[in-house]
Amino acid sequence: MPIHHSRFSHWRWLALSLVVVLSACGFQLQGRAPLPFDTLYISVPQNSQFGADLRRAIRASSPDTKIIEEPTDTYQAQLQQISETRSSREISLNAQGRVEEYELTLVYVFRIVDANGENILPPTTLVAVRDMPFDDRVVQAKEGEQATLFKQMQKSLIARMMRRISAPDVAQRYQNLIKSNQAVPKSS
């Protein structure tokens, strides 16, 4: 009996130590991360996969934030897509000069402004890069793999985007704009 109790104590001590170490470095589980604004207009098309996934992520992490779909409606903040760029480049060739590996890159630039156009979050660039082995004998399968990798990269960028827009400095900047009477909700 004492051996079992000793083992249990050891594991409990180890788990507690791991929690302390992870929390000390800033790690936290994903979950609700409320946004500082009650209404948010998103200029990313809602019929795109990125737009749909982004809206779903915002609703999941900040259910009290109302997403505005029409720019003529009243909103406190606007998430603007500045650019989205997908690219692939050859990074290695085999002895016959055929491509063996591609590097896929997804670059997304966005910003958040208040109803008066003041920056809450200045233009922010997020980049995801993945390597993809290539075999020209199975081109169709590799095209499917490339599409899947871009979808995974997109989901990764959305998760990073959510962490960024729910960060304390964004909330503080928004509160400062409100206090200085610059953040007057846009009216239709």
C-alpha cells in the first residue's frame, strides 16, 4: 500500500510541476477568449472557406461578440483583410532534374480598425510555411495533398489570428480609443 501511495504522489507532483512550468512560460489551453468589442464587421467574404472558418472561430471563442455582415450596419470594430497570398516554390530536385519537394507558403495580412478608421491593431502579417514531397508519377494525388496542406495552414493562421486579436494589448488600445472619444460607433 505505501508503494502505491508513493507512486501516486510522485505522479501528482510531476503533473503539478508540469502545470507550473507551462503556466510560467505563458502557455494556456485554447478556449474562450472574448474580444473587447461587442460588434465586429468582418470584411473577409463569408462564402470563402477562410471567412467561414474565421467567423466560426470568433463565435466559438467570443460568443458575446456580434458579427456584422453588412458594412452599413452599426459596428464598433472592423477586421479588414489586406491581402492573402499563396505560393509554392521548388526547393529540391532529383538527379534527373525533376522536382522532389515544394515549399508551400500562405501569407495573410489583416488589421482591425474602429468605426472611425483608427487602428486598433495595425497591419499584421501572419505566415505559414510547409514542405511537401513531390512525385510526378502521382500528380493528381499531390494536388489533393497540396490543397489539404493549404487548408491546414489556413486553420493554423486562424488560430494564431484569434490569439492576436484577443491579446490584452488589443483590448487596451480599443479602450484607449473609447476613452479619447475616437471610437464612436458607425451609424447607418
